[in-house]
Amino acid sequence: MVVGVLECTRNPENSHAASERAAFASAHVVPGISFSPDKVLQARLPAHKTPKFRAGKRLREAIKALQRPC
């Protein structure tokens, strides 16, 4: 099943700063989708939540900004 395309068109000028701004969490899924009962996957889920905690306050502020009405 193809769900989208990620296209990288250039390298970041400062890869450290770019990775610090990224907060992709593969353990976050949309409602209606769940993880398989695979024991290896279940054991890795806490590690996949790490970017969310690393981003900390910046992530919480970004989420609040997205929830504000236009």
C-alpha cells in the first residue's frame, strides 16, 4: 500500500539544526490504526517516542500553535 511520497530535493545547510527542529515520532499513529502484537515491535515502541520528549517545550508550543483557530 502506497500512502505517500517523501521527496528530498536538497541537503540542509545545517544538518544539526535541522535534526533538532524535527520531531517525527513513528510511535504516533492516527485513530483506527494500531500496532501489531509483534513482541519486537512492542519492545521498540518506547524508543520511538524519544523525539517527542527530546523536543520538549518546543514541541508543546508548536502543537498549541497548530490548534489555534485561523
